[in-house]
Amino acid sequence: MVRLARRLDVSAARAKLERFGAQRFEPAWLSLWAVAIGRPAQAPRAWLMAAEHTPRALLWPGALPAQSTDAEDGTALLDGGDCPSTAEFERWWLWERLARPRRWPLRVQPQTRCAVQLPLWLGYRDGRQVRLIVLSGLSGEALGALKPAVLAALRENWLCSPMRR
Amino acid sequence: MGAFTWWDTVVLIIYVVGIAWVGARFGKDQESTQDYFLGGRKIPGWAIGLSVMATQASAITFIGAPGWGFEGGLERLATFINVPLAMAVLILVLVPVFHRAGIYSIYELLERRFGALTRSLAALLFLIARGLATGVVLYAPALVLSVVTGWNVNLTIVLMAVIAVSYTVLGGISAVIWTDVIQMFVLWLGAILSMVLMVSSLPGGWGDVFEFGAANGMFNTIDFSLDPTVTYSIWAGLIGGVVMHIAYFGTDQSQIQRVLTSPTIAEGQRSLLIGGYLLVPQMLLFLFIGVMLAAYYQQHGLTAPENLNELFPRYVVEAFPVGITGLVIAGVFAAAMSSLDSALNSLSAVTVRDFYARYVNADADERHYLKVSRWATIFWGLYATVFAFFAGNLGPVIEAVNRIGSWFYGALLGVFLLAILSHRSNGRGAVAGIVLGMAAVWAVSNTDVSWLYQNFVGLVVSLVVGYGVSLTAPAPSREQLADVVIEETAPDMQAILKGRSDAAEIVGRDARLTRWRCIGLVVWFFMALALLGGLQLWANG
């Protein structure tokens, strides 16, 4: 398990989420599956990260910025779901390159597949309904594409929580 | 001055080769900072903004808009005045759905929502429409080459097609932010320099231009006529034009691809915002050059070329200093190549993803798909070339591309809005909406009604027919609505989110970024309208 380093601290996340209209926020980790993009026997050029509930893969350039898994105990850990197949990762990589036709020689390296935890900030916007804003803990950008995975994981956590039982 | 000298040729070659070299040299570095998901940003926002504008300020604008302004003055701005409103609708309604769905091709959303037939039909319409418009985009640099060299324009079309298809097949020019910025400056330099040269050649300077424009009604931008046959009335621009631009920027894969490949909603919104703010002033600039050219031709007793698309390139070649002519013509060339590259890429990507990998060969390896995408590029290059031969007969190129789009855009937007806004509509209704929406546009195109209204007619017919026919078939399933129904609004999910929100830390004051962005665009629209109204009042005494 590789836990990616949280680059957006509390004050920066607070400022970002304020701009999106959030009134409350909390940190979280989302578990995903990563696979390297590159040539065999060479250092990975990028990583694709995805899980069962993500509609498409996230792309991370260069090496994964790992940190100790001991940090930030008590932060919500969200399960993104099962690992997609190698074929799914390969297909995602194909569509990425068709959308921006570059880097054709680089291939998915299935043997590098590993579990990762992506740092997130979850913002809650109250109104007639509570809206969720998912912010990357790496770049600070809002990641709408991760909402289905985060919502599914929040529901799963709630179903398993002692309060629910 | 007066001709395209060998110095200009040298500048042109150095510029085009230089842009290609910078793209090849720095494209890789850019990928790791700008393109890739979650990457850190090191490029300033203003450079990204100019890059976005460079993709919008294609050779079509540079060549077509002055000819358009020469012919009809600033009234043609009615076509573009609605762009800020269109961008606000896109940012609020379409982009969040597209982003959440995590799609690569926009037509995938239609398959998930309505089934394979709707996806294929919409993708086919895109291929036909964008292929035809690419023919016009190909014609533009070919015309410039023809003006510069004196060669037959059909020969230069074939030459340009071979060059464009070749480099697209070989991987294309990497869209590097900084080359786009240079491009933008060169095109604007050309525009501003032409204004300075024209004004200095007129005895009364700016006074002559404004006097000529006012006397010939060229500053009458806002026409409140309710007559639907008035092509550029403010209502045609607001009712038909806004539909056209929502559809163009929101449902045309070649345009929305930038948003779909943006890592975040904010980045996708940024490119739309920049277009929303800058497209109107840019169009005003190039139309105003057309007005100035009209004053210039009248004062110097010159006869305008029969093909008004040649007007501005001819002026650049005849009036600009040696070397600068080469630079500006090279800028037009590079802009056209960049537009052609992205158009051919999106045509080829949709062919492979929405048709070949969907129906012909779903399980091939990547090399096979790459090979197919290259053949698709060649096919679309040939298709565009054939159409480019006729593009010269369509009048100003900038109007030609918009007219072509107007045959398809209303029905296409209608089916996307049905998918997103109506949870009762289904595949049967969507197909009926597209087919009858197109039929209605065809019927209206045979009347004297302004072509801008075609977009609105297509939209309304596809929405009404689509919804009505949907009632004759079962409602869509929960899975089919998954992309357009926000899961967080389900009652059980609301309870979970409320519980988490109550326990979470307080952020601070409320500031809705997206809402402010959209309000800004609406304010900008009214400011532009007020400015043009003021100019019109002044011109009419």
C-alpha cells in the first residue's frame, strides 16, 4: 500500500473550499489501484490510478509521491472498490492517447500494479440539499469524476459503522 | 512593400520550422506539468488563457472576419455577441455532467443514457458536420498560399491537405502553451499593425474611418427587428446564435475535447471563461479591420477582390513591411495547421472510438487502433479536401463554418439537453428528436428565415418531439440515469452527507465560485451590448 503525500494543507484546503461555497470540510483518503506507464525494465514515466467505482483513470506523471502510512490517523479511509483488470487499464491508456495523441511507445506495465491511497479534502455545501465537493489533496483541484467513488465509499462506511448497527 | 519577397519566404519557413521544433522539444516537459491529471501547475494563467484564445483565433477569423466586416460592417457581431451567455450555460449545465461522467468522447454519454443508436447517430452528425467545416478550415490557408504565390487555389488546397494530413498522421505539432502564446501575439500584431498602417495612409486618420463607417451604416450593430428574415438582428443572435454557440462549444467533440481532457472542472471552466470574455472583443477587432479596409479602398479608389476572403491577406502582402509580411502570413499558416491538426485528430478519434472499436473490432490491440486512426485521418483529410474545393463559393469563410454547423447543432444540442434535463426521455424519443429536428432545420433552410434561427428550430423540435415520443416507450432505468442524476441527492445519501457535514470542521464564509463566474459572463454580455449600442447611437447622430 502506497499512501500519496498530502500537499494541500488545512489552510490551503480551507481557502480552496471556501471558493467553492463549502461550509464544512474534512480530510479523507481514497484507496485506488495504480499501474505504471512506461517501457519494460525502465523507470515508470507515469501512473494510472483507478478503481471499481471510478469512471476513468487518473494520470499521475513521474514517480508516486509516497509518504508514511502512519500519518493522519483518524482520517476517513474510503474504499474505492476492487482493482480493474489489466485490460481495463490498457483500454483507458489507449483512450488517453487517442484524445491526445502522444506517448504511443509507452505501455501499461501490469506487474507494477499496487494499491495506493489518494489524499482528498471533502467539502460539504449546505443548502436545500447537502452537496459534496471532492478536492484533490495533491493539486487542490476539484475532482468531479471521483464523486461516484467517494459517495459509494461513504455509503459503505456508513453501512458498516457501529452507529448504524 | 508590395509583394511577398524572398525575405518573407525565409521568415515564413523559419517561423513554421521554429514552431514545430519548439513543439517537439518542449512538448514532453509540458506533458508532465500541464497535461497530466493532478500535475503541478508552473505555467501562468495568462499564458494558458492566450493559448486557449489561439485555438479559437484560427486562420478562419483572421481571413474571414475582415471580409465579413467589409461587406456588412459590425452588424455581423450579432452572431457572436451571445458567446458569454452560451459559456455561462455550458459552465452551469453541461460541463459538470460531462466531467462527472468521466467520458472520453461526448457521445458516450448518449449511449449510456439512450442506447447505442443515439450515440452513433450523434457521432455521425458530428463527423459529417466537422468534416465539412474542416474543408473550410483547409481552404483558408490554401487561399493565403494562393494569394502569396499566385498559384491556382485548387492546387494550394491539395498541397495544404497533403501537409496537414502528413504531420497529423506523424503525430501532429505538439500544442505547447508558449508556441500558442507566440502565435496569438503574431496574429494580433498583424491586426494592430494593419490598423496603424491603414490609418496612417488615410488623410483624415481615424476620423475618416469613423466618418465612413457612420455614413455607410457600418456601426449599426443592434437591429431590434422582429422580422425572422433579417439575418443579423439582435434576436437572431440571441435566440439562434446562443443555441449555436452552446452546441458548438458543448456538443462538438473537437471543441469539448479540451474540457473532457482537463483534469478538473475548474480547468475545463477556465478555457470556456476565457472564450466567453475574449471572443467578442476579438471578433470586434477583426470586423473593425473590415470597416477600415472598406474606408481604405474607398479613399484610394481601389476595387475589392471578387472573393472577399482574399481581402485581408492581399492587404498584408501589399502594405506590410518586408519580413513582417512573412511573419504574419506564417502566423496564419501555423494557426491554420494547429486547427487542422486538432480537427483531424478529433474526427479520427471519434471514428475509432465511437464506430470502429464499437462495431467493427472491439478487442484489437493498441497498435491496430493506432493504425486505424491514421487511416481515418487520411480519409477525413480527403473528405475535407473535396469539400474545400467548393468552400470558395460559400462566401466569407467565417460565415460558411457557422452556416454548416447550423444544419446540425440545434438537433444535437436538443438530444443532449433531453439526456441531462429530462429523466423521462428515452432512446426512442432521442432518435425521433434528432431525425425530426434535422428535418425541421432542412425545411427552414429552404425559406428566407435567417440561418441563425435554424439552430433554435432544430433545438425546439428535437426537444418537443424527443419528449413526446419518449412517452410512448418505458421510462429509462436507474442505471441509464446514473450519469445525469446526482447520486448525492438520494435521501439516504443526504442523511449520510448531513451526518458527516455536521461533524466536519467549519470552512468560513460562503463564496460560490461557479456562480460568480457565470454572473461575470452575463455582466460582460450587457457591457458589450451597451458599448455597441453607444457606438450605434453616436454613428446615427
